[in-house]
Amino acid sequence: MDTLNLELRKTKEEIDRLVRNWRALLDVMPEMVVLIREDCIIEYMNPSAVIVFGDLCRQECRKNFCNADDRCRVCCPITLSASGKRKSGLEETRIGDVDVEYSFVPFQGYMGDRLVMIVMRDITERKLHEQELSSFHNNIEEILQQKISELKESEKTQQNLFREINVLKRKLQNKDQADEMIGTSRKMRELREMIDQVAGSDATILITGESGTGKELVANLIRKCSSRADKPFLKVNCNSINDNLLESDLFGYEKGAFTGAGGRKKGKFEIVDNGSIFLDEIGDISPKMQSSLLRVLQNGEVIRVGGNSPVNVDVRVIAATNVDLAKAVQDGVFRLDLYYRLNIINIMIPALRERKEDIVDLATFFVKRYREAFKKDIDFLPDSIISRLLMHDWPGNVRELENVIQRAVLMCKNSVITENELIFDTKAASSSTNDYLTQVCQQFGKKSLKDITADFEKEIIVNCLQKNEGNVQVAANELKVGKTGLYDKMKRFGLKTK
């Protein structure tokens, strides 16, 4: 009897061990595992199944896994497998909000009870992707069918589409070839979008921005992306030519108009008829030249120096200046009517300090250019040099950066530029600061100290917001003020984040 009890105890311990082992095995499985008794009661759920469906042990599976027509998803395998009408295999179904892929295995428990083990995998995300992909393909097919139908309607429509595609290809090709501007910052992307939007028209364009920002490059891109790309194009620096010479240079002269005028000569406006002309430093021309230029913009005609008869011309005018023309109008040194004629479309070029993310690309470009020009073997710019370039405010903008890199490459003794070769033009920076201080000092006697201080504070806030692209929180951190306090000051000065 004792031997029998001992054997029974050992048998029970072995059964308990086996039960613990298979439960431990099922508990760590990433798949969802559910054991169903013959009476449709859920005997066991592993942690993966509990996470998805909740703990349903000791509940009827019929209450949790039934279709609308009351056919149980997990009871049916028991009855069908027992009857031999269905064999275990991999199938898909939906339980509540969860799509699952499942298989089942009927087996006999250690107490002789009949069980079914259901092994499920959550495929909800996969099903969603399949539906999206199917919908996408259906939409694409519908669009293609619609376009094909449109093309079949008329041979003329098809030819027009091919013609438009070829025109777009040529425009894209010309644009890629013409774009010499360096930079991928948000401000440069907006600048390129603006140029692309206005280049195709014949409207007069005024390019504004600080000295050294690249106004001539913008003018080149506008012309090359326009319908006059293959027509004549001339550039005139209005600040570098004597006023009398500038008038005869632009509008031409008649024989005997002045000493040395031995015959009639066409001016640049006549030479570039049907083309484009770029008038740089337009803010520096005299009142007399302003009047003559207004006639060209208003009536499309020029009068040669010493002549009386107007000559009709068709010229697209692109002007540029670093002068605040609106202020020049207020000061009475620039004609208001000419300002309106020039400022039909204004393209503002951002200063380099407002797009410092482009400095590395610009510096790399200039290093490549001048290492070839000076026959230098320079491999790269060290991080210390890049950091110094990013810290500088660049009052001379891209032109100053080019000069700094050109000088550094020329003076470089090895294959790497060092800080000894990186020399900034501190006089230009101090001159820019002194100019601003001079403007402030000019307000003495005209404004109170409180108003002058307020203007200075407003200028600081504006520059800080521009630097951080309107992010008030970052600007407040840099200025060491509270965000609410900065908003109050912005409201007082009439400033907005944009």
C-alpha cells in the first residue's frame, strides 16, 4: 500500500512538473495562446492574450468570440475537429476590434478532458496596411483610367500635353543650370519659390537686401528663368558711372549732343530691346535720371541725349538696391512715382546672419573654388573653423564670407585651414555698429531718452525673433526674459511672431 501511495505521489509530482513546464512555456510565447474546454469555458490565457483581450478565464468563450450569426470562432474547432469535418490550420478572423491569424490543436488533458489550444497572432496593423495599399492601388487605377480616357478623347489634347511636358522639362533644365545660389535653408527655399513665381512675367522687379547678399545672382536667375532668357541682357552699376555719362550710356545720344559726340549712338535700353536690363544700386541715381527712367517704365520709350524724338523700347527692368527706398521717398531724395513703378514686385534677399545654416555650404563652395584657383591641397574645414564662422555676424554677408575664405585658402600653409589663417574684417563690423549708433545719436533732441531706448529695445527684439524664425520661447531664453514678459513687450511695440 505504501509503495502504491509513493508511486501515486511521484506520478502527481511529475504531472505537476509537466503542468508547470508547459504553463511557463506558454507564458513566454509572444503569440496569444488560449485553452478552451469541451464545455466552451476558457481554461487558460497566456499574458500576450490577456493584454489584447483581457482576462477571460473561467468565462464562456461564446460570450467573447462570437460572430453576429452566433457562430463561435473557438468552439467550432472543437466540434468540427471532433467530427472530422475540419482540420487544424492557419486561418484569419476578426475578434472585436482585433484582426488575428490563428491555428488550433485539439488534445487530451492529463485528467482525460478534451481541450483545444488556440494560437493567435495580432495582424490588425498588417490588415490596415493591406487596406490602405488596396485603396491606393484602386485610386491610382481610377486616376490612370480617367487620364487615359481624356487622352483618347482627342489627338489634339494629347499633343498639347506632350508640348506642355516638354516646356516644363526645358524650364526645369534651365532653372537647374541657372541657379548659382548656394543654400538650402528655409529662407533660401522661399526665395527660390518667389523667383520661380515671378520670373515668367514681364513685370518690373526690385531686388532689395544688404550689400553682399547676392542681388546680381538673383537677377541672373530671374532672367534665365524668364521668357527672355535667349534675348540680350545687360548689367549696369548706376553708382559707378558719372551721372551725365550714365544718361548717355543708358539712353544714347545724338550727333553734337556734347563735345566728342561725333555721331548718333544707341543706349543700352535700345541695345537690349526685347531683352532685359539689370540696374544695380538704383537708389543712388540723381533726380534727373529718376525722371528719365520713369519715362521708360511708364511709356516704354527713351529720348537720346540731345534728341527730341522718343524711341520705343520693350525692355524688362530688374533693379536692385541696398538703400531703403521708402525712407528715401520720405526724405525727399527719391521720387514716389518712380518708387511705385519699381516696386511692383519686391524680392527681399535675407542677410547671411538670418540663414546661418547655409554658412557651411557656402564656405565649402568657396574653399573648392579657391583651392583650384590657388593650386592648394585643402581637404576640409575643421570643426573649430566652422564654429568660428557660425559665431560671426557677417555684416558684409556672402561677399565678406567669400573674402575670408579666399584669404584663408591663399594664406594656408598646409592641407587644413587653421585659426591663424581665418581673419575677419573687424573694421567692417565696427563700422556697421558705428553706423547704427550714429543713427541713434541723430535722434538726440528729436526724441526723448525713453522713446530712443524703446526704439533700441524694439530693434533688439525684432533681430532676436528674426534670428529664431519667430520662436518666442527661444527668443525669450536668449534675452533672459520670461515668455509672458516678451509677449507683453511685443504687444506694446506692435510686433507679431511672423
